[in-house]
Amino acid sequence: MEKVNVVIEIPEEEYRIILLSDKTAMSEFASKEAMMYAIKNGTPLPKGHGDLIDRNELAVDYTSSDWNDYVSVEQIKNAKAIVEADKEGAEE
């Protein structure tokens, strides 16, 4: 079955409740309708996407005109991935 990676936004309280609940429990906060809404309004990631990183973790001033303030290729390569690359989609 083909997979789709989707970034969704949900309230932190709902996220914590989902993490703490078992598979059979459905809380008043984490309703099926709320989850369906979050997925429907989520952002699908393109097939074969690379690692997603947080650019705020890179020590750089994006407004500076000084070359010393720019990000190096090594900094980008070594940045921790928030979402791993879609390796399956890259092979298609």
C-alpha cells in the first residue's frame, strides 16, 4: 500500500491525550472528527522529499550581508532531521 506523509497541526493538549490513551480509548478532545479535520487540512509532503530540518537550529543571521554569517553545506548536512527523508518515494 502506498503511503502519504502529511504534516498536521493539532492542539498540544489533544496530542498529549492521544499519546497517553490506549488504542480503544477515544477522549472528548481527540475526536475522530477533529483528527479527520487535521488530516484534511494538513500539508502533504512531496514523494521523495529530503530530510526536513529546523533552520532555526542553524546558527545564522539570514539578514546579514557578511559571508561569515551564512550556513555551510556541512552545517546543513549535519543538522538533525525533524522528519526523515522519503526514501521509498525517491526510488520510484
